[in-house]
Amino acid sequence: MAVINVKLSKKYTNNDGEYPIVYCLSHKSRTCDITSGFFCFEKYFLKGNNDKYVSYHKKDSKEINQEITQTLLNLKDKLKGLGTNVDSMNAPEIKKYLISDEVKKSKGMKFMDYARSIIGYYEFNTRASLEQTLKLLVDFFNGKDFYFDDITSGVLRNLEYAWKQQSKSINTRGIHFRNLRLIFNRAIADEVTEKYPFKSFKIKSVRKAKKEFPLESFNKLKNLTFTENEVLKEQTRDVFLLSFYLCGANLNDIYYWTSENLKKNKIIFVRNKIKRFEPEKVEITLQPEALDLLNKYKGKKHLFSFADNYKNYKTFKDNVAKRIRSFRQLVDFDDLTMYYARYSWATYADKIGVDRSVIGKSLGHQEQSVAGRFYIVYEWAKTDIANRQVIDYTLGKHRA
């Protein structure tokens, strides 16, 4: 018997740490989730008591509860309409039927309806980029409804031409096409469409050469001094150094770490950027330089106190980015951004001869080879040795 109810899915969180609210379809010992587009903290989820799913603490809770209740009724009514046919179907087939309502028509599901239903699953940077891509698509179709079936390889080539005429660079166009491809790949996985226009369309890009952050500039940044009124600038410099001392750990990961990520002087985590692929955990031993910063910024809710002081990651990221830029003249490096903590660790590691497979693993890159994914157990001691060598290099202690 097929049953639908509303629950919180623990598979993902949005940028604020809220879980997605989903319609959970259960049938023949199999479950499928249908996205609602809404998110909620677990403590504010009411489980449908008196047709309420989120408490008043959630903004627009009344409208959210009404929409979830109405959608659930619609799904249940449509499920009843299957009658005895439901017995010959599996859960994914029923899900496909339920989401192919009046918006599907003969061409399939509306592209924008699906895209907007999944966009909340992605981290802030990716979500913002996806939103820009969707705006461009709406403009291209002159605000009219369009479907997955409407986006063919020919349409992709027309988009390429149109965006080129709008003076969008080849790399900017590449970003939007990769966003579009991401949506198609997910829609195929969700059995919303079988179309894939990228089979005969190659996404073009040009690799931009990154400047090396000179060791002299790195040490100028490390040795900056601050007044009592420049606490936040000092904190920002230390965030940069912390990232560097942890093998270029991403700001997005550092912000969300809690005491659970600290195990016997090791930071153990899965990168937020790729956690949906369930990759192997990254394990980095705290070198003395990083341990000093942990003791300096010991947090309560988060592992580091500077994360406790911001209401969300976006605000934290924007403030860090702004202050990092203010250091450019002080360190004689006009391109300085937070990402140079990561770039520089990898560049210095390569410069002193660290094996590139160790560099990639230490950065949290996914293993591409079959042997690496399924047979080889990586020794994280290699990362610890490499990290010590890189830090010693910045101190002038490394020997070739």
C-alpha cells in the first residue's frame, strides 16, 4: 500500500543548517522523497499536528503550512486516482506519476518548476550561481513557460550565440552551461526527464593562469600587527592562516565545524562542497601553528569563536572577503583573496616536491581512479608530513 506523509529529510541542509521538508512516498518497502522547496530546523518542525508543519518561529509559517497541506492533499488525491494500478508499480514509478501533474502536458515537466524545487539543496555560492543562470534562461525564452524537452542541443548553441553577443566571456558562459547541465543530471536522476542535450554539445572554457602568492607576501601577511581597535582584521588574518595550516581547508567547511570535528588533535570532516557524493573523510592533524589558533579562538556552538559571532555563513564570508582585500597593499599582492590560502598551500607543496596525489588528497579532492576509490586506503600520515613540510617552507626551514 502506497502512503504519503510529510517529514524532514536528513540527507541535506541548506546554507543556514535547515533540513528540507519533503513528501515521503512509501511503497513496497521502498521510499522516495518529493521536494517541497521548504526548509526548517528540526526543533521547529511540527510533524503535521493540526495541519501545521512549521512553528511560528519560521518566517511565513502560515503560508508554508497552507501550501504543504494543500500539496499533500493533492498528492493523496492523485494517488487514489491510480486505484488498483498502484499494485503493479514501484515507488519511483509512482513518484514520477505524482510529480507529472498538470504542468507536465505533452512535453514533460516545466523546467523552472523543477529547478526552483531543488535549488535550495545547494550551498550559497552554487545556489546564487544557479539563480543567475535561471534568470538568463527566463530572458532567453522571453518569460514564457518552457519544458525540459524545449532545451535541445540546438537551443544550447543558440544560447551560446546569444550570450556571446551579450559580451559574456567564454568562462562565464561555461559556468552557466555547467549549471544547466547540473540541473539536467539531477532531473534525470529524479526521473523527471530522459532528455540530455549535452551529448552533442561541448562546454567551452579557458583556463585562467593563477598568480603565485609570493612567500615574501605570505610572511608579510603572517607578521601583520594590529591595534586594539582592529580585532576583526586580526581575526580575518588568522582565519586565512588557519586555512593554510589545515592544507587549504575551505572557508565554508571551517565555518561549520563543531567540537565533533575535533578528534585527538585531528580535524576530521567531509567537504560541504561534495558531501552529497558521500566521499571519504578528510583527516588533518593540527600542527602547532593551527593548535595555537584553535586555543585562541575556541568556540562554543562552533569549533571556532569567529563562527559563533555571525548569524550565517554568507555574512561571515562577505566580511572575511572584504577585510582580506584591505590587506592587499600591506602585503604587496593585488590579487589577494581568501582562496589564496588554498592555492598557496598547494603551490608551495608542489614547489617542494610533494607528490601531487598527496596534494589532491590533502585538499579533499575526490579520488578519480577505480583503485583509489575502492581498493586503496589512504594513509593520512602522508598529509601530515606534507603539511609540516609546507609550513616549514614558509618558515625557511625546508631542505630540498
